[in-house]
Amino acid sequence: MTIRRVVPNLASRAQEESRDFYGLLGFEEVMNQGWIMTLASPSQPAAQVSFMTEDRTGPVIPDLSVEVEDVDAAYAAVRDSGAEIVHPLRDEEWGVRRFFVRDPNGRVVNVLGHR
């Protein structure tokens, strides 16, 4: 299984303030869809943090996102393990294929791949 990046997802009602604050640490906005904004390090683009007001199509704001090379293989592995699938595997209109799974500590992980 190849992991491309891991991104913490923080619930936020203060996206502009968060962008300004994390900008002090060198992060820059790389995506903003209104309900989710992602900031990244210009020198290390995989170093990211996302701020979410909601998840547009998911049942909850996931605690973190893990981008993998083969999301279908990841889905099969966690499904076969008996882990709780919180949100089924599906293609999203913004160009990702993803699902949510609950880890042993109760955290919800958004597992995705870009199409």
C-alpha cells in the first residue's frame, strides 16, 4: 500500500482567521471550496492541513485524510478486516474517490485517491 500524504482535518468556523494564523507559520492556501480549505507548505507541498465547516457528502468531519495510490485496494483491505465503514466508497464530484473508516480509537479516517 502506497501512501501519498496524510492531512489532519480540523473542524473550523473561522477559516479566514485560520488561514491568516497558519500563514504566519508559512502555510499557503492551495484549495478552498467554501466548506473545506486546505493550506500547504510551499517548500513541502505534501505538508498540509485542512479546515472544514462540514463534510459536503460525508456523515461527519473526518479526523484525518489519507491519500493512497489505490483506494479500491485500501477499501477491500479494511472491509475484509471487519473495520467499520462509516461512509461507503464513492466517486465525488470534486475529483476524488473515497470512503470513511473508523480506526480502533474511534477516529474517522477519510481514505482517498485522486481520479
